[in-house]
Amino acid sequence: MAVATASGVISALLVLAGVAVTAQPHPAAGGPPATPPPAAGATPPPAVGPPKAPPLPAGPPKFPAILAFGDSVADTGNNNHLRTFIRSNFPPYGKDFPGHKHTGRFSNGKISVDLLASALGVKELLPPYLKKGLSIEELKTGVSFASAGNGFDNATCRTMSALTMERQLQLFQEYKEKVGGSVPDKALYFIVTGSNDIVEHFTFADGITEPGYAESMVSRAIAYVQSLADLGAKRIALVGAPPVGCLPSQRMIAGGLRKQCATDRNQLALLFNHRVGQEMAKLGVRLPGVTLVNVDIYTILADVIYRPEAFGLNNTHDACCGYIGLAAAVLCNFASPLCKDPSKYLFWDSYHPTERGYQILIDAIVAKYFRFMH
């Protein structure tokens, strides 16, 4: 892959940093309703999910393996092996990871798929597929094919020099051959991507209308779920788009720009979530014997953002690492200022949650979607 130019690096980092949440949108005419933040002094709404799910009962896990696809939220180090500047294999990333290792995970510690694998009783860490020397035993219980900077749109992947969804599917087919040609029916396939697409759509003004871009994303997402089912997947979870706001520095801009930025991006996220939910339901009817799960991360994350105290947090808007404005990938580094206690912050950098933030989200997801799956 070609090395990005300086201007390309700046543009891509603008995209990468653009998901720090600032405000909830108002519903667009004819679109899915947005959940407004609680008014000042109002009684906060009940939590979306219950407290941390109790431990799973002893015995063989009902999920023998987890296979993850998508972007940096699920990338446990694949980008370390790519020619891309979207990496996190340097301090202070990993400062709270076992052994204080900077493994390529975009957080201070473990990330979503590690915590998911642990919560479901599979294993403590989900390794990146591109890591050299993985044993067959390690492969059989699952890996991540995800790549930071990825999106459903291949144009997003080109900007970030990330693995496309098609390339991740090719690697999965290679993986199947390595483990003997088949994967247990009860393995969980976990797809999480799309927020980079939304940010890039607005950052680079591609000329496509928001409804048109949402439909394109939905089409790509559903085709991917279908491809996995065609390859034998029986349990597939698709995570919807989260709230997608402005850069932290833009929160200092008064008036309409801040509101408009967050409104447009979040409205596209809501539109995608609404439409992909509809299409997932239709696809489920056409795939007997396949369980499809549509994870509403928007509602879960929005609840945490607007009710931090209920989750033991005191900051759900600022990044723990870096300066206000840009604080992700190479802009969160050894010279960056750090918050005193990452466990009190939702975001580690301006895009990715802290380990504590991920734990809160995964606890809610497991309790709501996977706890009672047969």
C-alpha cells in the first residue's frame, strides 16, 4: 500500500477523531425518532440494561468461538501488520492492559471483543487473526479480522488503508481452512463498523444524499450478513451505528454549527439503524436456522453519555488522552496529557472508549442480547 501524504494523514485523522459525542439530534421529518437528553433537573430515565450480568453458569460455553469483523472497535491488533498510519501499538495505548502492553488495541486496556469473549466464557482475549504464530487451539476459539479505519464503504477503507469487509471475509475463508474447514454452529459472528463511513461522508462531502448513503450502507451490511450465512454462520450479530458527533474542539464553537454537525451525523446514524433493523428482520425470515441479532448500541451509548453517574463515570464527552481537538492514533502518544483516572472516563481518545467504557457497553449488550440465547 502507498504511504499516505501529509495532507491525507491530516484528513484521515480528522475522520478518525470525529466520533466524540456532543449532542443528540432532533428527529427529521419522516425519520426514526431520536431520544432527547434529559432536561436539566429532570429525573433521569431508567437504565437501558440491567447492572453487570451475573457470571455464566459453569460448564462448556454456549459460544465455543467468537469471530469479529469490522473497525477499530473490534481490532485487537491487525493493523499492526498493515502499512497504515491508523495504529495504536505505542504508549500510552495499553497502559492498563495486562503487562502494560501496547498491543494495537485502541484503548487503555482491553476492548469490546475481549470483554465480550470473557463475558460469554470463551476466553480472556480475542487475538488478531494476522498475529503470527497463533496455535490451532487458539484459532478454534475465535479471532478478530477487524481493521481500524474500516467501513462498509470501500472508499472509507482506502482513506485509512484499512482491510475492506471483503478482505476480512477472504481472511475468514482462509481461517476456516486452517481450522479444518468448518466452524461450530454456535460460534458467534460479531460485526461492528459503519461509524467511519458516516464521519467520512460528511467530512469529504461525497455528494450523496443522506438517505441515499444510508441505503448504500444498509445494502452493504445486509449483503455481508448474507455472505457469512452462506459460509455457514448460524449466529450473527450486527452492531448498529453509535451516536456520531463533532470533534471536541467544535464543542467550543457557539450556536448552530455545533448543533448542525451533531444533528446531521446522528440523524444519518439513526436512519441507518432504523433501515438496517428492518432489513435484518426480513433477512431473518429468509434464513431459517440462522439467528440474527441487531444490536442497538445507539440507545445503550446515549444512555451512558447522558447518565454518567449511574455508571460510575464523571466524564462522558472528553478524551482521557490527548489535547482538545484531535486525540486519536498518533495524536494520542507518549507526550500527550492524560486524565488522572481513565476508569472515570467513557472515552480514552476522541474516538474509542476506555476499558471501563467498553465494559459498561458489553455488560449491557450481553444482558440484553446474548444472556439467554440458546
